[in-house]
Amino acid sequence: MTAALKVGMISFAHGHANSYFQALMNIPGVVVAGIADEVKSRVEALTERHSIAYYEDYRKLLETDIDAVVICSENVHHAQLTIDSAKAGKHVLCEKPLGISVEEMKEMIRVCKDNGVQLMTAFPCRYITAVTEAKAAIERGEIGEILAIKGTNRGTMPGSWFIEPSLSGGGAVLDHTVHVMDLMNWILDSKVTEVYAEAGTLFHEIGVDDAGLVHVKFENGIVAVIDTSWSRPKSFPTWGDVTMEIIGTKGVISVDSFAQKNEVFNDDSVKAKWSSWADGMDEGLVRGFLDAIREQREVPITGEDGLRSAEVALAAYESIKKGQPVKLA
């Protein structure tokens, strides 16, 4: 019988930690062996309900015999947590964006390789059925040669540490560029060579950008734009969207990632809600990570993938500051 994979979780600062935790609990042959979070109240209910070891100091968790960690901390801590985990011999699934500078992301990748562990970036949108079906249709040549892509990632302003640059590294442009940028990179398999962006604070009284348009040019000549914003009000039925219009020489593919939903009306919440009936993208992500570890093959979404998308968001901020396009090396 194959031994169970022991996984630890480091920080529940990011809300995705809760869905990743549920995914881990649903997957056979996996044990959540410990949770580390300096804010005990964020995880106390889970650790007590499921009798999971709690660690205030993540380094104590890394001293145990766990095989891998899932990191969902504030963005600014991703690099140090990943590097320490790699040096302890643990495989890493790190929440996006992978890092807040190109230099630290390259160091994260290097240290993981030097220590023989896997580094995977958390881009669950690759496991959305609409996205995978669109990619397959493109590979079959159904819309000919791609000319351009228009994407959106318009969500609800998350508040908390997300709007503190010292912890997040940026606003909506950083938070919401990376998901759709990763999908574009994955579908096109071509390097971004130029970035031009505009951003502003249009919807909320906060100290970071909550709206932006990020334009990119790819090495193969394709152009794309992403509407990256925290423009959805609290009353919106769900947190936001992930869409793409992929324009080809023979047709167009429209991707609405969360269109598979039911409308729910509940007097307790006093607003309409959308309940998705699609496959769970977060569980797909976690399964992809764990399967790669078990089968000793490369993770499906690498640290390099995380770097490629985050460097576009960082270049967008440079473009906004300069007021002109920025070339990527």
C-alpha cells in the first residue's frame, strides 16, 4: 500500500486556503498533518474540528516529516516561506502571485531546484472546463491562427492586507493580471515582449489601484489586453469573473469561466447569489500538484509559469509610472 502524502499548510491569510484545505481533505491518500499560522484565530476552528496539529511558527511545521506545503500567506512572504520550505526538503504549492519582484521569484525557483523539490504556482483557472475546452479547440485549429485576445478578471475589492502595499506588493493590477495572463501564456506558448498599462483608483477610497488595463505584445505577433479590476460591488452575486474573447483568422472563441451556475434567492442573505455546478477548479489544482509528487514528474504549473505571469504585472506598474510601453527581456 502506498504511504499517504503528508501535507502541511502555511498561513490562511489568503481566502483560497480554505478551498485548498477542503480539496486536501477530499483527496484519498492525503493527510493534512499540520497547519501553521501566526494568527491562531484564523485556523483554530479547523485544527480543533479535524484534530490537526497547530504551529504558531511555520519553521516548527517544517521540522516535521511532511512531504509538501501549501502556502497561502500575504504576497510579501511567499519568497521566504518557499525558500525555507525548499531548504527543509518540502515540495511547495504557492499561492499567486508567485512573488513581488522578478529577483525573488528567480531565487525561489533556484532554491527549489537546488534542493530537489517541486515548486508549483497556484493558478486554478487552468482547471476550469471552459478554459481547457477552449485550449483543445485552438489546438485542433478550429479558429485558425490566433490574432488577439481580450480578457477580464473583474472581482470584488478584497480589503484587508490586499490593499496594504507593504504586504500585497500592489493593487488590482498585480492581484488580477496574473490569472488571465497565465491562461494566455499557456494557450499561446509565446513570450511577452512588451507591456503597456493604465491604472487608477476608481471604485473605492483605498491607497492602491482598483482598476487597470494591461496591454501585451507576444513574440509571435499576437496582441492582448486584460481588464484587471476590483470593480464588482459587494452586492454582486459572486466575487467576479474570468473571461476571454480569443480572436482567430477563422472564428472567435468566447470563454466565460463561471457561466455554469444556478441563480439562488435567499431571504437570509437578502440578495441573489450564483451557485456554480461546474467542476471544482481548486481541487483540480491540488490534485495536479499531488499527482506530480506521487509520480515524480514535473508539476503542471511551474515556478517559471508563475514568474512569466507576475513579471507582466510588475512591468505594468513600471509602464504606468513611466507612461509608456515597457520591453521585457
